[in-house]
Amino acid sequence: MLTKRIIACLDMDGGRVVKGVRFKNLRDAGDPAECATAHARNGADEIVLLDITATSANRRTLLDAVRSTARSLFVPFTVGGGIRQLEDAAAVFDAGADKIAINSAAVRDPALIGGIAGRFGSQAVVVAIDARRRVDGSSDKRFEVFVAGGRTPTGRDAIQWAREAAACGAGEILLTSMDRDGTQSGFDCQLVREVAEAVSIPVIASGGAGSPRDFIEVFRDGRADAALAASIFHFGIENIAQLKHELRDAGVAVRWPC
Amino acid sequence: MIAIVDYGAGNLNSVKKAFDYLGAEVVVTDQPETVATAEKIVFPGVGHFSSLQALNRTGLREALLQAAGASKPLLGICLGMQWLFEGSEECAEVAGAGIFPGRCRQFPSSVKSPHVGWNSLRVQQGSQLLRGIAQDSFVYYTHSFHAPVVAGMAAASEYGLQFAGAVERGNIFGVQFHPEKSGEVGLSILKNFCEV
């Protein structure tokens, strides 16, 4: 039986894993390679490494971190942040990533999705979408896409953009609720469900994980294929092995033992 | 020496890295001559079935078929396993090796496609490749087309229907999943291949 995936996300800044609340107030959480191996040993089904302050100066740091993390990691490994063109993606694959995540660059140039998928396969292309609920609540565009690490609104509808990204050749959607990111108040199940029902590719829910119940809800009500969390895993609030036990007890199929 | 066949599609780093980790002597090659002299051959595939057209152009198809015929252990991974069959619905014009009967097909519309994630294996008895692998072990899949259930099936998985997760006949092995991304279970399978 296909299981629901639990993905540990490492937000990286200057070669270190960090975690903030609503994309701000960063705290140090360790070395990427050590964090990734520890999470995988503890039952993480997949590791995502995001360079959250990606700049060209940081590019070498990112590639070094990818290389050292990939060396002893034998579960799927996704890398995102600062990938603007095909050559950037190629360098990240060459350093050992299995998939790349693109966000701002895909919004700017949707053809980039197909370009990378054409060379490395759709399974290697994750389109990351940062979405926020509109405060005015007007119109049917209820979730707006933001780019540049959540700093720039695009005026685009998240569900529509997910559909377009899938049509362009994306293999998965990594969907982050900016409203819930780092708050540990639960995933935005409504957002996740709308996107999951709009596309046939897997949807990874992100933003808001705080308790096992949140994961159960996003798999059942949100129809997520995978759920991603960062802070609760790094700071030991939630243990992945324990989380999987609770999911299994609740009737959610998970990979265990690993 | 194990030759990992590079026909110009996708990223073979992860496969090489896993064999390196196991201490195996591996070389990534696009040369038919290197394939011919290798003791064992790994053929990882990724992407669209049409990309296998490149095998015909480069002489790699002949090299792979000769190695298979000469009883050299050959492991097809993902699209590389699909190639061991007669062909695929994904691209009717490109022929597979025809070592296993039947064609690869799309998943039924009752399930989302592609099939991505960790799924369990129903292991058949007597497989060399899956020796010591526990029943219902989890492996990582990512694919849109699946190989049919055949006589040489070494393990089955379920996703909307039952399909071949692994096949085996004599020196020929195929896995639809990615052993290089399947944690300890996957590494054990690759180790078994090294020891065949």
C-alpha cells in the first residue's frame, strides 16, 4: 500500500540549519548533513533542504552543503532556494540532489519547469508555492501566491498556479501556507485539499505542523500525499518515529519500520 | 567492475553514490565497449520511454543485449526495468528488450498518477536479488507506467492494481522502485546484486 510521507525540512542560512516563525526570527538548529542523517535514521521518508536566503554569494555554500548531505543519505533528497535557471538546477543535481524545488523562478518563467523536467525528468521537479489567504475574502481567488521568500505578492491564485505548474511538467507541488508557517497551529487543510483535488501530481502540505493530530487531519481532510515540517522535528518537540506510531494507530498508512 | 550505463537521460549520481557507499567498484559509462568488458551492468532509466531511443543510436542497446545473453548480471532500475519488457504504452515506436513478456501500461484512472512514494513489496520466494528482504518492506517509487505481473516477478506492489515491483530471470534483474533511495532496504538489495 502506498504510504503517506513525512518529510523533514531543513531551512538553511549560510550553511547552517535555521528556523523562524512566519519566515522571520531565525534560530540556529545545526549542521545540514548531521540533521538530515539523524532525521532519516529516525524515520523521515524524505529530506528537503531549502536555502532560504539564497543569493549568488551563498551558491557555493549551498552546493557544499548539498554535497555533504547527499553523501550518506539514502532517502529522496530535494534542494531548493536560488535556482533561477537550468544551469543552477544542473549544478544542484550534480552535487547530489534527487529533486530540485523552484518557486520564484517558476512563477517568473513557467517554461523553466518543462526545461528542467525535459532534461532530468518530471520526478525531479518540485514546484514550491507559498500561499496566503486574502484578508478581504473577496472574489474566488482566496489564496494568493507570494514569491521571493514570502516577501512579494504576485496577485496570482494558488490553485490556478498549481494546475498550470502541473501542466508544465512539475512532478510534485510543495504547498506552504504562509499564514501557518512556524506557528504550530495546524496545516491549512482547506488550501491543501483544494490544490490536491485540482492536480493529479502529489501535493506536499507545509506550514503549521504542531501535533500528530495536525498530520492526521491534513492526510484525511486535506488529502495531502505528504506532509512537511521543520521546527517541530529540529527542536525535538515531535519525534518522527513516535509521530508515525500515532499515525498508524489512527489508521494512516505510513512506512514503518524504516 | 560494475558499469552504470549512462545514455544521456537523467541523473545517475545517486545510483553511483549508493554503490560507492557499499564499497563496490563502479564506473558510469556511455561506451558500449566498457559495457562489454564489465562484470556486471546496472541500467538506470529515468523520464520518458522515448528517451530509450538513444540506446539504438549509441550502440548501447546491442551491448546490453549481448551482456544479457552472455549471462552477465544485469540490473534495470525504474525505466531500465521497463526496458526489459517488450515495450510501453508511453511510446509505441521504441521497442524494449523483450526479455520479459508484455508491455508497460498506465495506472488506472481510479488512482492519481504518477505513483510517488514508499510502497510495500510482496516478495516472492527464491529471489536472489531480494534475498533477506522482509515481506512488506517499503521501497521508494516514482513512475507513471507499470510493468505487468509476469512469471518472472520477484516482488509485487499494489497501486490501483497489482504490478511487478521487481523481476528476475537467471542473470537478469529489474526493479521499478529506486533501491538507491530506499534506505537500508534498498542498500541491502544493491548489496545482493553485488554478490550475485
